[in-house]
Amino acid sequence: MAHGPTGRPLLAALTLAALAATAACSAPGGNSDTTGANASAPAVAAATCGTAPVTLKGYFETGFPLPKDLSAEFTKQFPNVKWDIREDQFAVITQNAPRVLADDPPDLMRLPQVSELVKDGLLKNLDGYAQGTGWDKWPASQLEQMRVGASGQRGDGPLYAMGLNFSMTGLFYNKKLASQIGMTQQPATLADLDAALQKAKDAGITPIDQFNGGATGGLAFPLQNLMTAYGEPGPINDWIFQKPGATIDTPTNLQAVQHLDKWIKAGYFAKDINSQDYATMMSRFIGGKALFMFNGDWESGNLDKQMAGNAGFLLMPPAQAGGKQAAMSAPLTYGISSKAKNADCAAFFLNWVATNQQARDIAVKVGGSHPMGPADAYMPAVQEGTVTASTLAAGATIGKDNGAMDFIANATGAIYAKGWTPQLQKLAAGQQTPDGLLKSVQKDYETQVKN
Amino acid sequence: MSAPVTGRRARRARRPRAVWLGWLFAAPAIVMYGTFVLRPLLLTVQYSLYDWNGIGPSTWVGLDNYRRLLTDSELFATIVHAFELIVFFSFVPVLLGLFVAATIRNIAASRLATVARTVLFLPQVIPLVAAGIMWSWLLSSTGLANELLSAVGLDSITRAWLGEFDTALPAVGVIGAWVLVGLCTLLLLAGMSKIDPALYEAARLDGAGPIREFFSITLPSLRQEIGVCVTVTVIAALASFDIVYIATQGGPGNSTMVPGLEIYYLAFSEREVGMASALAVALVLLVLAVVLPIQRLTRDGSR
């Protein structure tokens, strides 16, 4: 055949070339229109949902009933508002966020770390709503994690997200096991905590169970708590907010990693933490297999139900008795897409969540965490002796000591998966030194911030 | 096409139309192939030359991404891990498959052969995600693997197999071997059934035992099938993703990070679409570089 041996490759080459030409004619990515989203927002006096039927498009996190319960209550009070809700796991939301916000903009969405989304102009500037509703009069610390400046550093600048409530982290403990080892009162200093851990170990009880497997380095929880026992929360927040020149490799942080290393070498953690996921940790702790677990108050409601009366909570004790305390505390962030159709209604909902009495009840009872809003706002009554009561009380202590911090895993979009997690897993396996860990994370951080 | 073709002239005259018709029939497939295979492939090559976060504007960086690939020890380590997995995904299933297939063939008549074939092929039917979840339970610190070891007095070596630096990659490899043994066995069995029984009979008359038969007749006759097995399993090892993603997500401490997973993390977690594309292109070239010689080696002999 005439076109046999030479004709076919030629044709294939031509097709390929044609395709290549179509593909290569333009650089990927749009010249994203960041000006519209980042422009200063005028005050919106009265954002409402109106009276005409509205369908709010929501993108929520699977496994946490709070946003759905709130949206149901909202529809009860404002029957013209219906919901179109999509749910995913947080990891999936993190990976999808930019694309979803760009292509299929929701009115209301659970957000991961916001600075990169803001840089791409994907989130609505909420300053106008903040002025209109008075959010700017709330305690500033509630909102600062969601403020993003022009260069992408957080802590300052326009507001790009809002919380449904804000969470508090610390140490949960099993009261029955605590009395078994003679821990009659909560440790008041780091030394007390060390002693309790040793006693548990001697009694054959796993002192701390912590997830640290796969892509989730849960040792970041005790580590950041130890950092605040040795140092101040301010510089840690600066690092998380990407303030220029900030470093995680400081002398007090080194002491903290060394202390964590001491705990690991002393066998205070379960032996298999490097293969443990979050769910395994929870089921072991609830099953009474460990004395302590570092976690957050999003589990308070759950623990009050599953370990009724047997779970306690304390903030990380300071190095010196009576010292100031600090904790990771972050709002459960929801944002509005810069292309949202019903932005006003979504903003009205966010304001309603913080100010409506029923909504605040739900935020505490279902969410287990402190509602957003002014310091003197209505607080639902909580039963004495429950974990929820102690986590809410801890929130007051942190407020007094000005000790709220964001989570070191939130410094950049990838620092958790690519920096903290592998390094903490190496530390747990004795394959990394405390000094090497901080240096390596700092190096990753600098590359990622530069990008 | 149905009209009878008579004589040279008639055939000549008809050719243009026939060619045109041929392309018409092939068109749907070509369009699909172009849209879903060639276009993404070319776009990946294009993206690999840019620094792009997937949303915002992109910057042309030429071959910088490829340069980083060669100098970044972390990225390079993923490729080394992929080659280590070849031992488990390829060598073990092929060798074990040969042994099992030969055994099954010897008992071909019995019902046990059918049962064995089905059981061995089952892992191919189970989705890899399910296999990964099942094995991560079996290999957990309280899983069946450790319970069996304890039962026979080997408490000292029980551990969280997927959670320790030294054992995580081999443990992932074992899962892959389990999945692929069935495929290899079935392919090799099919190959064995094509071997002329007269060859075996002749060998037996010459006084050959079963081992001699295997090496002198079975093995050489299976050259092509072995080639297919090795090719498919080597690709599975180099391009592995599902099993690793489910079982370890690359942990602990990157000890099971493979190129497929790294591409995914780069693109969707670090949002470095350019770098992810460069690694993807490198992976394609690597797979071709490994697989083409294997194809050549196993095909030439049979001609």
C-alpha cells in the first residue's frame, strides 16, 4: 500500500503537531481579576435575604453536623431561604477549594487556610459587611486569623472569612485512669504533667495516644502546646501569619521539640503512633486505652455523650506555676466566593449565626465550641462537670491571658503535609533531631512563602 | 465496500473513497483518543514548562522544573522507591505466578485447580482501594498479621508494619504482590494451555523429570506471556498510586512516597502544577525507558 510505511507516521506527526499548536498557543491560567475582589468594600448597611425565594449554595465539611443544623434552623426562621448543600471531607475541600471557588462558586463555603485563596482573588472582601453588622466591634483576636494583607500575610488587612464558632485545644484526660494513678488534681506545671505521664507509664497505662500516621502529623498538637509552655504565643503567630523575617527555629521552640523528643524516648506515646489515624486515636481514647490525648473542643459534645462524666479537659500547664497559658484557637472558617450570587444573604446568615440566640445554642450544644460575637453576648447554659463546660471555661482563661494562636499547620497551604508531618514522623521514629526538625520545617516554609 | 473488486484499475479507482471511509469509521475513536489522551498529555508537557498554581497567571520557566527534579533529593527519592517496588510488584508475582501456574496445570483435572484459580484471581476483582483498606487493618499493630506472629511466639517482631520506616515500603509491596499474583498466574496458565502436549510427551520419553520439563519446555514457551506479565507489573510499580495512597499516604516521613503520589501532592496540595507536570512527564519517559527494552527482549525471541 502506498501510504503504508511512510504515510501513517507522517499523518500521526501532523496530528500531534496540530494538537501541540492548539495546546501551546497560550500560557495556562487566566490573568486573574484580583482587583475586583480586593478593592475596598463599602459598608453594606443591611444585608438581608429579602423575602423572595432564595437558594443558598453551600459547600460544607462532612462529619460535623453543626453547619447543617444551623442551616436547618435558619430556614425555619426564614422560610424563603432554601439550601443546596454539597459535602466533602476537609482534605478534599482543601484540595478543591481554588477550583470550586473559581468554576462553581458557592455562596457559603468551609475554607482551608485563606491566604492563597485571597491572593488569587477567589474570596469576597467582607469588610463592608463587617462595618454594616458591627463585626469590627468584636474582640479583634476573633477575626485576626481571617484578615489578609495585600502581600498575603495574615493577621491584618481586609476580612475574608467568618467563623461559625471558634475552637479551643488542649489536653483531654480520662478521669477514671487519672484517679487510678493518683492524679487527684489537674497538673499545674509542666513538671507535674511529666510526673503524671511517668506514673501512667509505670502503671502500664499508655500515657498519651496521638494520631501521627499517613499524611497527618498529630504530634504537632503537643508540640505547639509545648512551644507555649516555653515561649510566647506572639512570635509563633507571626510565623503562622507569614510576617516578614519570622522564624520557627527559635531557642524556646527548640526546647519544646527537645521536650517532645524526651516524651517520645521515654515511651509516653503509644508505640504505633506513626500508623495511627485520627479515628483510631479517638476510639482508643474513648475506649479507655490512654490517659491523655491532645485534641480540640470540637470533640467536647461527642466525649460528653460517649464518656459521660469520665472525660476531663485542661489547658497545657505552663512551665512555672501560675504562668500565662496559651492554646491553639481558631475560628471554624466559612467564606463567600467572590463570584457568589447571593453574597448578601450568606453574610446575613453568618451574622445570624453569631447573634441569634437559637443559633448560639446550637453552636455550643452541637459544635461544642464558643460562639463568635461580642464578649458580653448571650451564652447558653452548660451543665456543670461536662467537658463542654471546661472547654468553654478554658476559652475565658485564654482570652484573659491573650494566649490564642492559630495552628502551626496553617502557616502555608502545604507546610503540614510536606513539612511538619514527615518531620514529626521522623522524630517519632528516632530518625530526626529536634534541631534538624526545626531547620527543615523553616526551610520548607521559606520556599513555600516565596512561591 | 461490498462491490466485488475486479482488476487493477478498479481497485485504484476505488482507493480514495475507501481511505476516506476508513477514516470516517475511525473518527469517533480518534476524536476520543485525541481529546482524552493526546490533548491532556500535550497540555501536561506544556504546563511542565511553566510555574503555575492552577488558577492565577503563569510564568514561563523553561526547563527549570526538570532541573529541580534532578537536584531535589526528595523528588529523586520517590523514583528510587518506585524501583524498589518493582521487586514486589513484578519479580514476586511473576516468579510466584510461574510456580503456581505450573502446579495448577499439573492438577488441571481436579476441582481444586478451579478453586485455586478463582481464589488467586479474586484480588484482581476487588477495587484497589478496598484491598488497601483491608490490608491496612491486617497490618496494623493489633491486626491479624501481628496476632498470628504472637500466636507462634514471635512477639518480639510484631510491629505496626505500615507505620515504621524500615517496614512500610516492603509492607506496601506485599499488598501489591498479593494483588498482582493472580493476574500473572492467569496469564501464564493461559500461555501454558497453548503449549503442544506432544512436547512434554517427547521430553518424558527422553527421560526428563518435571523440573527439567519446566525449564526446557514450559519456560521458553512462555516467553511472550512472561513479557506481558513483567510489562504490566513494572508499569503498576512505577505508576503506583492507589495502594500507597490508601495504606500510608506516603508516610511515615516520606518513606513510601512514590512519583504518582508526589505528583498528586504537588498539584493539589502544594499547588505547583508546573512541577507536578514535569514529574509526570519524567515518569512517562521513565516507564517507556524501562518497558520498551522489556518488550523488545521478550518479543524478538519468539520470531
